[in-house]
Amino acid sequence: MSAMELRILATPREQQALLDLPWDMPLEEWPEWYLVALPRGISRHVVRFTRLGGRIYALKEVVQSYADREYRLLRDLERLNVPAVKAVGVVSGRQAPDGESLDPILVTRHLQFSLPYRALFARMMRRDTVDRLIDALVVLIARLHLLGFYWGDCSLSNTLFRRDAGAFAAYLVDAETGELHDRLSDGQRLHDLEVARVNIAGEMMDLAAAGYLDETVDPIATSDQVVERYRTLWAELTEWEAFDVNDRWRIARRVERLNELGFDVAELDIVTDIGGRTVRVQPKVVDAGHHSRRLLRLTGIDAQENQARRLLNDLDAYAAETDQQGEDEEIVANAWVLDCFEPVLRTIPPEFRGKLESPEIYHEVLEHRWYLSERSGYDVGLPEAAQDYVDTVLRHKPDELAILGGTTENPEDPEATQPFRVPWDELR
Ligand SMILES: Nc1ncnc2c1ncn2[C@@H]1O[C@H](COP(=O)(O)OP(=O)(O)O)[C@@H](O)[C@H]1O
Ligand SMILES: [Mg+2]
């Protein structure tokens, strides 16, 4: 029998509080005083809410492989900045007093002010409210697809809604069937959408049967609407658009529309036809924070957007120098971490490591290398530049970690002040 294991990403205080829960009982049998009655969607698994130290958590009892998988995907989505519930941990190795083993429990933070669709529909839903709900969900799906996330079980039950200045914002709650790819093919996207359409049609028909829909709301038309709206949005996000050169303002309009939808435009492909009368543009749309997410996905390094852009440029340069441009991105990234990133960080004496976050240090070493190379008239190597940087620059900098109080003690947001943790011990 395995020992109980708590894998919890939380402040020590939260961990302590979680330890007090009756993990040796099936979740279904937990006494009421541990639980908070809050609305929740329809689920296959037993899901309950509990309140600990002013915070509410959702607990889901689920087999090990699913718990691990969902935990990992939710963590990925969090790093990718996708609106989704936050995973706190997995409690496994649970055992009843009679020795019978119990399924693990996935712990997530309850999403404050979130409403399952059933709670929203508890009063009769009007047509325009349904439309806004669907729009929010469609934006969420498109955002996931841009990031290469295949949901696999999109439904109203697996989405939470928050009110958002008269509209709604949709959050992913159930990632169990998700898959994170580099990018999705059209087939994958359309399949994901078809699953959503079928699920939503069923859910809307249930609501209609229970008398929660205004008669102007047709369940089938509503689920079809998901597909139509998605297609329109996807075209807006990705398609070429042609117009007369005199209508250049339309470029700005398109960018504005995208910004309003919550997307950033990383670059615009602009082609002018031979006659010079027509301009065609295609935006490269990204979710805000594109570079930091790409870097994180490839290397596990959590950096700010500009740092990430810098590090990715260095990665590209490395790929070119080592003649690996045709190689698989992830393989090159891994080699870059081993050949470039980690060796530089290893040069930093432990007592200086709190001075700056590691991506910032790496960025500064790159700058320093450039400066040294220019001054000396030859290409100074990375190790030499790193050593010189430590001796002449870093040594004289204040300790920023101490100034920012970079600990996990802030109970409000334990992750907020925490810089990227280099696994120093593994590096040596
Ligand atoms: N972190 C959370 N915050 C708010 N509600 C949640 C959270 N986790 C789960 N729920 C509620 O529980 C329901 C079921 O959770 P879900 O993960 O979809 O379980 P299942 O895998 O059994 O379908 C959701 O529809 C949602 O209403
Ligand atoms: Mg679900």
C-alpha cells in the first residue's frame, strides 16, 4: 500500500489547513461541516467544495491517471494565461481506516464569483443573455485553439461563467480530456467544435425540457450558433483580408476589433498586389504574452514578455550557429538550455543569485557579451562573458529578491512574487 502523498502547491499555511481534512473518507461521505454548498455543474465524479482559512477549494475524486493529467494540464493552462480554474494539488495514496484504498482527490481553487450555467439558467434565460453566454464560450474556445489546446469535452458543464461588465467571461473548469499541442490542425479544431456542439445541444434540450428557456431560444439553433460564431471569430483572427489601397484605415480597424476581443496582433503580413491597387493583410494574432508562453512551453523557463523575446532570439541564433534549424523545436530548445542557459547560471555564485531573476541575469549576460565583443573586436564566448559580468557588474548590484520579499509568505497570492526557480541543486 502506498503512503498518503500530498502534492500541494500552496503556502505552508494552506498546506497545513488542507492536512486537516478527512482524507481517509470517501469524498461522498464527508460530514457537512467540512463542506460549503455552492452551485456546481453536472459532473461524472464526486465534486465538493470546502472552505479553509477564508478560501474555498473544489475537490474532485478521480482515478490517479486522470488526476495527474488534469493537474498537469491545468498548470500548463495557468502558465499560458488561459482563463481556467487553478490547480492546487493532488492528494493521493488515500486509505480508509479498514485499509481500502481510495481514489486521489484533485484540489483546485474555487473560482470566485463564477457561475455554472445551471445557476445562470435558474431563472428563465432570455435570448440575448444566451447569446452573450455563447459568445464568451466561443472566445474561450478560439483562445485555447490559438494556443494549441484541444479541449476534447467542451460543454456548458465544463465551463464556468463570470459576469463581465454586462457580458460574460468564460473559464475552463474540466481539463481532463485536454491535449496541449504545438498547433492544432483544422481537423482537430473542427472536431473539438463538433464535440462542443453536440454537448451543448444536449444541455440546452435539458434546460428546455425543464422549462428554463424562453420560447424564442431554440436549443439546436443555439448549439449551431456556437459553430457559426466560432467560424466568424476564427476568420477574424486568422484570415487574409483584401481591400483598396485607399482604405488602409481598415488595417487599423481590424487590429482594433481584435484588441477589443482580447487578442494582440504580433505582426501583420501585408501584401500589395502588382498593380498596387489592392492590399491584402493577415494578422498574426496572439494572446497577450505570446513569447513568454512559448519560452515556457519549450524550456520551462518562466520569464516576462521582453525577457522571453530576448531568450527566444538567443535560442534562434543558437539553432542557426549549430546548424539545427531544421530540427524539432523542442530538441533544439533542450540543447540550448543545456549548452547556454544553464552554464551561464552556473557561473553565478550562490550569494549573488538573489540579485536578479535568472532570465534577467541571462539577458544581461547577453548584453554584456555584445558589449565585450564590440570593445575587444572579436566574438567573446558566452562563458567568458558570464564570468566577466559576475565580476564587473552583478557583484555591484543590490539584492532584488530581498527588496521584493520574494517568498511565498504572501497569503493572498503565493505565486505572485515568486521568481522563476532555477533547480540549482540539479545543476551542480
Ligand atoms: N475550481 C472550481 N471552481 C468552481 N466550480 C468548480 C471548480 N471545480 C469544479 N467545479 C464545479 O464542479 C463541476 C464538476 O467539475 P468537473 O471538473 O467538470 O467534474 P467532472 O470531471 O466529473 O465532469 C463543474 O461543472 C463546476 O460547476
Ligand atoms: Mg466535467
